Amino acid sequence: MEAYFDNSATTRVFDSVKDIVVKAMTEDYGNPSAKHRKGMEAEQYVRQAAARVAKTLKVKEKEILFTSGGTESNNMALIGTAMANHRAGKHIISTRIEHASVYNPLAFLEEQGFEVTYLSVDGHGHISLEELEAAIRPDTILVSIMYVNNEIGAVEPVEDIGALIRRKNPATLFHVDAIQAYGKFVIRPKKAMIDLLSVSAHKIHGPKGVGFLYIDERVKIRPLVYGGGQQRDLRSGTENVPGIAGLGVAAEEMYTGHQEKMEHITSLKDHMIDRMAGLEGVTVNSLKGNLSAPQVVSASFAGVRSEVLLHALEDKGIYVSSGSACSSNHPAISGTLKAVGVKQDLLDSTLRFSFGVFNTREEVDYCIDTLKELLPVLRRYSRR
């Protein structure tokens, strides 16, 4: 049996996504900026994808900007708004558990003279609303907080955060990295007072190399890429039509029968957590049910290095992650695990199991049975 439990790194595309990508590459392959029929056919793919995405969020099509993925969306949200609004202030607020595609742009902005306040989190990865409220100042131009943590599945109260920001300083913009949340949660940016929202297609059974940034129409933002003026001068360059088309179909399909899909994935998460309770020396860092994201289980395995266990599982056809595959393939101790208080001796013994719509309960049972077999052997080996 093969069990792919690395869906937070990337997902297998839906068949419907594959079909439209191939069609856009082999039949309707025109440049969307071209004036002839082939160009207009390609432009229609982009328009239709924007309509499909906008419908899932209940926002306007013109508020959807297509990008190369989550990293670019986060970079543009942070750097683009900071540069466009720096005269109003240079203070930004974020957290200690952000993805590298947020943390590193913030480090860049600090080099440019911006000040960043990093909020702490509790043992489950949740921020304190009181700490956030105290941190917001008259010169705070941006708050950037992820919706779902990519390593442990912690879910932040984005609606409460949006309301708090609007109450404390209505001029402060709110950016949400929703790369692990979109497709899993019903998100309404207008209701949640979210000004910018980052999404990546390949987390929702869409193609790699494409994503979008929702930008509320009132937000002042500067482009990062200059050229021919595509996408309303916000992101120049010929659009990735096949990828954008695939993103639109993936978004529509994820939100069709959405509740049933999420109930299925949540049941897999809960079943894995329940069965892990019977394994000696295993600490689960994620919460069951609606207390954390439906698709992520983080677990620490005492006495076994994560990379050793990862490859032992791989030999059995089980694919998991030892960290954020979006950051790099070089092992490093997770800042998120440190921030939530995982014990020092478990920091390098933690794996992430993440589910998608194609996973089954039988795969979870196979994984747990394999862990039960492997862990005693690997622990004996590590003590030698």
C-alpha cells in the first residue's frame, strides 16, 4: 500500500484540473494580451478563473490578483503595502510562527527601516488578542497573521482579529496568509475585515506555480513586478493561463460539497490522533476536531530523529514531512515548535502528517500499524 500524507506540501490535482490545464496548453494556447481570437480565448480562461475564485470568497473579480503562488502573494502583500503606505507609519505586527515567505519579507522590511512587533503564541499556537491590542499603535500600517499554521495546524481567530484591528486603528491593514486555510474553511474577507489574503493553488489540488492575492479595492499597494502592465498594472508579465485556469477549477471543486470533504478529512485527522494515543513515546502537537485545522497532525516521536523516521516510512510507501517543504529541503529546527513549547529533546523528532481529499481511513491504519512496527526498532538502533 502507498499512503501520501504530505498534502500540506503539495497535492495531487483533480482530474478536472488536469483536463483544463492540458486544454489551455494544447488547444487554447494564445497570449491573453493578443487582440486576435486565440488571445481572447486565453483571456476568457483568466476571467473565468477570477470569477470562480471571487465567488468562493464573495468578493469582486477585480480584487483577485493572480501570482506565481503563495510566496509571491505574501511578498506582495507585505512589501507592496509597506512601500505604498510608509508615510502613514512604519510599524508592522506579525507572529513568531509565520511561514518563511512572511518572516523573510518582514526581515527585509526591517532592513529598510520598518519596525516589526512579533506576537507570542500559547502552547497550541494561538495568539493573545490582548497582546495584539496592546501592540497596535497609531503608526501601525499592517498586521500579518496566518490563518492556519502550516506545521501544527493551529487556527487563529481571524474574524476576532479583524474586528479588533478595525476598532483599535481603522487605518491599519490586515493581511492573512491563508495558504493552508483556503479550501478548508469558508472564508469571507469582507465579513472578517481582511484586506489582503494569500492563496496557493497546489495546496487545494490545483497546479504548482500559481496562486492569488485578494486585495480589497480600497487598499493602496505597489507592484513588485513592472513591465507591460498586465493585471491592471499590479503584476506585469504574460499570465500563466493554464495554471490560472487550473486554479479556478480547483477552487470551484474544493468548495463543491465542501462540508462533506472537510468532515472526511477531519475524521482522518481525529482517527490518526486517537490511534497515536496507543503508541509509546508519541506526543501529538495538534488538536482534534474543530480546535485545529482539519488536515494537519504534528507528532513528536521520542528517541527517533525525524529524518530517520521519515525515510523509514518512505521505505514502506508512506510519505510525510519533517517540516515545511515550502521552505527548503534542508533540515532545520522549527521556530514554530520552539514557540509552542515543544520539549528540546523532541524538536528534532517531529513529523507532520497532512491529509487531502484522496486519503482514506485504511491508509491511516496502515501508517499507524507501520509506526508500531518501526518505532521500537529505530529506538534500539539510535541507542547504539
